[in-house]
Amino acid sequence: MLSRQFVRENPDEVRRALDTKGVDVDLDRVLETDEEWRALKSEGDDLRQERNRISSRIGELKAEGNEEEAQAAIERSSDLKAEIEEVETRADELEAELERALLRIPNVPHEDAPVGEDESDNVELRREGFGDLRDLPDEVVPHYDLGEDLDILDFERGAKVSGGGFYFTKGAGARLEHALIQFMLELHREQGYEDVFPPLPVNSRSMQGTGQFPKFVEDAYRIGGANDEPYDEDDLWLLPTAEVPVTNMYRDEILLDEDLPLKHQAYSPNFRREAGEHGTETRGIVRVHQFNKVELVNFVRPEESAERFDGLVSEATAVLEELGLPYRVLEMCTGDMGFTQAKKYDIEVWAPGNDDPAGPEAGGRWLEVSSVSNFEAFQARRAGIQYRPERHESAEHVHTLNGSGLAVPRTLVAVLEYYQNPDGTVDVPEPLQPYMGSEVIEGSEPVGESAVGAGERE
């Protein structure tokens, strides 16, 4: 969140953030509330000072034998106590209102972020891997058809077990998913990341700390209750991204200067209701309710966050480069950036199985596999994560950054479509072969009566 002082002293910048990110908050009301709260705090201080003076005088008056003035002072002290309680009650109400409003104000975009309304205003920075494309079949089969042909993806049974937006990977498909996860983790270890395996349920305070709540409560999967019920510290939610538990590891803590920078990576399954609501990805595993991901989370000194952002982009794209998958990097405009980010790049892999009018000249389409974000102090202030530059100095908020390294299903889609052969098999990228134990995915025979043709069943 933004600090009260920043909002108070920089209303124009805050209005710009609200306008360019399309967030509706009555900033004038926020500023009026802050002004009234500060006036009440000052009034309360004055009243307490007066009561303290009168309380000290009561003893003196009694010692002097001036009972009448002492009684008047006692009555005035009692009146002041009631006034102070009234002022403090109102100040507490305004403070709670102010805190709720501040939680709904988005982060201010970095000054060099492109201004725009939606994804059409994003800026492509570069694309890699198109200079030496492998030979592809004349017609690349989309991953959902190819996966069913090879019997490595099972959508029907996934929907039967859990509903729409869930699926099984089977056989070589499951091994490919495990291989991608292990490959990503090993690569990022070499980049200096420490492994963290987080709890999957997270509480409401954690979701608030990273900015998912209160704005995106409807997107989350709640454990044991409806999303529209009030939530408190005891509520639990399935994590939408490992960013939530890993960032909140250090919630309400003060780190030391020598602790920084901290680089953590975490594999986790992730759960999101919003996936699948857009209507554009109803087939396959591009947009689903549960998906695996390796998340990279960084905690750094404020003066190092810009350089670390560039490093994080390189660490995420290294996965695609090692796998030989073509990709591009986009800079997000203010309207497509998101609530919590000051700066954000999307990394999109090329999947040739579906022709998209917005795809590259070679056909196919772009799939986002990572969003690399610099939150600056926005998350750290919400979560109370600080560090002390020197042991004798005041604590400051750290800067947090994160990015996927990478989202597994979409990377798997790109592998199946880019490395498929005319005979329907799929070559396994060389870095994954040690984890797969094979060089080619040939699929397996389906199981059950439903896999047998009607003529054979007769």
C-alpha cells in the first residue's frame, strides 16, 4: 500500500495511478478523512495535556485547603476524560476507514511505464528464437488434440473428478510436467535461489499482504466457506500463487542489511477461480483452475530493485532459452499492469498449434508464461516487511519483486506444439531428457471401454 504521507503529499500522482489503472477510489474523501483524523489526534493531544495539568493542580489545591477549587478541577478533569474518549472513538473510526481506503489504492506506476488502457497498448521490447526455427509439420496439431491422441492429457476424466478447468496429465505427459518443474528448480538454484516449499493454504492477512485482498477476493478458492462471507485471521484460502506465502514468510519482521538480497524459489500448485472465465481458452490447459508453477521471489534494498528487476527477467527467460523455445518480452502499459505493480514485463512463449491473428508472422500464438513485477515498497508496507540498513538506524521497507520461472502448463503446451513431429510424436528438448528418461514422447494406448471403437465393442 502507499503510505498516508505519500498520499497526502502527492495527490496528483495518486490520481494518475487511479486513472491509468482504472481503479475507482474517492481520493477526495480519503484526503478529507486523513485531514479530519489528524485534527482529532491533535485535539486529543491538547485535551490530554490540559487534563494532566488539572490533575496535577488538584493535589496542590487540596494541600492548600482550597476544597471548592479542587472540586471544580475534579469535575473539569472528569469532563475532559469524556471529551477525550469521544475524540479517540471518532479518531479510531476514521483511522479504520482510512486504512480500508488505502488498501484499495493501487501502486503508482513507474514514471517510464507506457501509459495505456489495455493489452493493445503494451510495448514489445524484443523477441528471441525466431532466427533458427526447427522444421515443423505442415499443420501443427494443437496441444489438446495431440495430448488426447497420445493419451497424455485427459480432460474428460479431469472434469468428471473436479469439474471444468481441471485435467489429468498421464504417462509421458505427467513425466514431462515433473521434468519441467525439476529442470526449472535446478536452473534457478544455479542462479542463486534458495528453495522454499510453502504451505498451500494461506490466511486472509497473507492475501492482503501481497495485494490479492481485498480487491481480488472473488478470484480465490476459500476453504470451508463462501467467498462473500466476512473473512478474518482464521480463514484459509488455497494459494493463487506461491508469491503469497513466500512473500509473507517475513511479514511483520525486520531483516538485517546483511540478509539482503534474498532470493527464494518455490514450486507449488496454484488455484484461481478467474481462470476460464474469459471464454477464449475453453479447450486445453492454457487457462485452467489449477496449475503448477515455479515462482521466484526477491527481497532487496530499495536502491537495488531496478537492477534486480532486469536480472529477474533474465533469470526467467533463461528457462525458455535453455529449452530452445521462441519467446518475446512485453512491457505492460499502466492499464494492463495490475493493482500492485510499479513496473511489469510479461514473457510470452510461442506456441505454433493455433493460428492467432495477433500471433507472429510464423503463425501460432503467444502464451504468457511469466509476469515479472517490481512492487517497490508497496507489498512490503502492506505486509510490514522492513530492514535496518545499519543496526543503529531506523528500519525501512524493503522492495519486493517476483516472477514465474515459469508457469508449467503453458510451457508444456509450447513444448508439445513446437517439438512435435509429422508422425504425431514429440521430441523431448535435450535439457529435459535426463529427467524424462527418453528422447521422444510416443504416447500410450488408452484405457477402458470408452477407448474402444464401437465396432470392436460389438
